[in-house]
Amino acid sequence: DQQVKQNSPSLSVQEGRISILNCDYTNSMFDYFLWYKKYPAEGPTFLISISSIKDKNEDGRFTVFLNKSAKHLSLHIVPSQPGDSAVYFCAATGSGAGSYQLTFGKGTKLSVIP
Amino acid sequence: DVKVTQSSRYLVKRTGEKVFLECVQDMDHENMFWYRQDPGLGLRLIYFSYDVKMKEKGDIPEGYSVSREKKERFSLILESASTNQTSMYLCASSRRDGGEETQYFGPGTRLLVL
């Protein structure tokens, strides 16, 4: 049973527009969420995270929004650039002893068209 | 900067061979992880370790073993490689941080088993 779901396998956006990547989770114990970006043949790179005590976190062009009641988070990229074309993974973890693991979604492939 | 290195970027092995994948991190992280990434399946956790000589099974440990003799090094062993172990293998490390643990990934090893 998938605890973290990225329902869109792919997304295409024009350069300069906003990219919105979505992620849903089912485990109410999750309280820390991360987004990773992955280029082909490279390891994932940490992008941005958010704790459940917040509903928004911003870093430059990247903003993550968290809606706890809906168990939903989204990553906004504004403006989108061709170099943003990659696979984006959403991940989640829960606090408490022994919670070292991240649970990943299956990823969304973003293509930014020049 | 966190640095996680993996011993090989590309490997080709024959069915039945014993395969060693090495991972080293230079940030004194307590936690280390091995994942495999396959198209459409996202990142799946094979094994992780939260301390020297400690190991825990992840979601797909069958056919794999691990070794953590030193804090900075975590090895993944394929005892008898099979074609269904052809994949991208990713190592990650993280600090033990009370729940908000960002994992940092190595560049990956693309393994082909013939």
C-alpha cells in the first residue's frame, strides 16, 4: 500500500510559467516532508523540506505548501526554467525514535519547454 | 557540503557473481541507506544502518546483504547476482536529528547483470 503518492507520472510546462507538482500521503504519523530532484544517471538532490508545524516553506523559486487536513503537499516552481526538467520525488517521515526511514513517492517527470 | 561517494558509476556483472557496492560519506552521519531505483517504481529501500555494525532490513532485502564496519562506510553485497537485480543503486546518509532527517544521496551505481 503506497503511503506517499504522486499521481502524475509526468508534467509539461512552458518556460517562465509555474510548475505545480502534487503529492498525497496516507500515514497521519508523517510530520516531515521533503522534495528531491533527480537528473538521469545521477543521485537525487535535496531540494526543499517542510515540517508539519508549518504550512509553507519558500526557497528562491521553490515553495512547498502543506495541507495537513487533506494530507496533501505541493511543490511550486516559479518561474520554471529548462534546467528544472528532471524527475521530482516527494518523501515523508515521522518523528520519534527509530524513524530514520523516508517513504518516497514514485516520482513526477517534469519537462520545461523552452 | 555533504559528500556521499559510491565506488563505481557503472558495473557489468555476470549471473551468479558476487557483487560489492561501496559507499562512503564524509559528514560523520549516523544513518546510511541503500536504495534501488527502477522505472515506474520510485526508490525502494533495501537496507539501512543507524550505527556501526547495526543493520535493518528495508522493503526489499531479499538477495542482498550489507556490512557497516566503520561509521563512514556502508557496503551492499549481492551474494549471487541475478538479472532482476539490474538496476540503479543509490546510497544515502543522514544525521540522527530527532525526526527532521534529510538524506543526502551519492551519484548512484548503474548495475547491469548479464
